[in-house]
Amino acid sequence: MRETWVVGAASNRFGKMSETGREAGTRVAAEAIQASGLEPKDIGYTFVSNCFGAAERQGHVGPLVNSGLGIPDVPSCTVESACSSSSAALHEAFVHVAGGFADAALVVGMEKLSHLDTLAATSYFTLGADCAYETKNGATFPGLYATLATAYRSVYRTTPEMFGAIAIKNHANGARNPNAHFQKEISMETYLGSPMIASPLRLYDCCPFSDGAAAVVVAAKEFVKQPVTEPLVIRASARSGSIMDMQDRPDLLGLPATRTAADAAFRQAHLGRRDIDFLEVHDCFTIAEALALEDLGFLPKGAGAGAALEGITARDGRLPVNPSGGLKAKGHPVSATGAAQVVEIFEQMNGRAAGREVPRAETALAHNVGATGGSCSVHIFSRR
């Protein structure tokens, strides 16, 4: 396998887009290629994610992106893995480049749902759940993650303030990210006063519906003669799955796919948890961040919920988590989220994260979950 780098990355501001998903995806792809110092003709394969393209009556978007980039002959592949779609696409790009099937590959994720009403948008989101056993019985993702939070609280001593601190920390980071959906800090009073969405999850426990697009360029070390940015070495690219329906799992105290993907990633990277300087984790709800820290092996069981309240996960803490603001504040355009995590790591390593820098960061981990853990991707990156 060849040493494989991330040499370019770009994202638009998450929130409500005036342009289509196709337009946004093509634009950020061009920006990522430009940032890499390569040209569109250097791209040998594109992997495109757009879970809810049907909301814009558009499928098979990969060739459209390629045509917009001026490389219509380049093969494209659409990758769908719910909320972990573009990180699954990154895995495919890594495999192609590391395996010698392409010298450079492009990953693009885009999503647009803001033109729909809340009920219609929610209906699209539930496509990531099991229609027969979950959706038809009234389960939405706030309800499913509330079930995980309830199970967690039944075993471990938690307080509302613990989950509130996670939201407050991520909003504080998002306020320093010009591409974040929410760029406003919140207080504990604001958090505790927000309405209950699905007990015990309040409004500020939940990520927003976001439009957005993100792109990543992956290339072989030997192909990039003179990198114009500080490349990220992909030390590990691991994926895993688990039982999709929560009622069939042996317990609800974590996501099994995260555990197995993390273990595989650390074996690939030949690194330990102490070698990681910061994390971008999948915090679609505050309970998700707490579970991620435990399932990834950074904190013992029951310690994840209180980590933000103790300052452990602050940007200047022992284990910085989601300096981008995470899904909670940066936003969650489903198919763009995994690629956007890599954009944040790329910007951190290239000194472009002004105001939210993680000091002296040399390694980072990105964790991206599909739905309630039916699929998961874990990537580890380092400087050269």
C-alpha cells in the first residue's frame, strides 16, 4: 500500500443554501482541488455522497459534478451510508489511492433540505432508520437517541448540566468557525430553559437540519511532488457496522460499530489513544458525543457525559473534542458531515483555524456514524 495523503479540503458555510446541492458540491470540489495544488485532470476517480438528492429530484449526481469540473470522462461512484456517507466515500478513495488504482481521488458530500418543510425534511432523515420496525412505530432520531440517553442515565449518575456543558462547549467552538451553522455561544441558563424535544433531550441537545457541501482531495505521496499545503497522512481508514435496530442489541450503553472501527483504526495506525491530540466526533446529539468518547476508548464507561463539564474536552483541555463546533453547532448536512470533519482537521494542521486552534496538534481522529450506529467510520491523520 502506498502512503496516502489528504492534500486539499474545502467546505462552504453550513446552514441554508441559496444554491442547489449540485452547485455547492461542484464549487467546493473545485476549491479543494485548487487548494491541493493539483488540477482537475489529475483526479482519477470521484466518490460522491448525496443521500437526499431525491429532495431536489436529482440522482446520479457524480457525473454532473465531474462535468462541472471539466472531467466528464473520470469515473464516479455514489456512496450512501446515512450520516457517515462521505467518510465511507473517503475510505473508498483511500483504498483506491493506497492500492494504486488511482493517483488522486476526490471525495464530495452535499445535502440540501432547507427548501422543504420540517415534516418533509424529518421524513427524509428517517430513511436512515428501519422503516418497518422503527419509523412506522413513530420513532425519529431524536426519539432514538433519547432512548440511548435514557439507558445511559439509568446506569450512570448524570445531571442535565453534564449534557448542557457539551452543548455549551460546542457552541463556543462554533462561534469561532466562520463556516458553522450556529455562530453564537449559549449559557447553561439558555440550555436548561430550552424546550424538551424527546425526554431527556432538550432543544440544545440536538443538532440542526443543515444544508452544506464539503470536499477532500486524496493523493499518493509519490504523486504529489511539491505539496502546496501541509498534507495529512492518512494513518488509518477503518469502517464497521452493527445491528441496526436498537431493540435487537445486547445493550444500549454505546454503539458497537464505533468500538470495532476504533480498534481497527488504532491497529492500522500503530498508535495508542494517548497519541491523538484532538478529535472530531459525531455529536448529532449531546449523548452521542458522550458515548463516542467511551466507545472510542478515550474515557471509561460512564465518564463521557461529564467530560465537558470538567473541562477535559475544551480546546485547551486534556482531550480537545470538536473544535469545529461539531454537528451540534457547525451543523449536520448529512452527506457532507464526514468530509467536513476532515476539512476541520486539515485547517487545524495548516494554521487556518484562527480563534479555535488546538495548540501543537500533530495527530487527529475523525469519527462519523451512520444513523444510530448501523455503520461507522474512523480515520486517523497526522502531519508528515
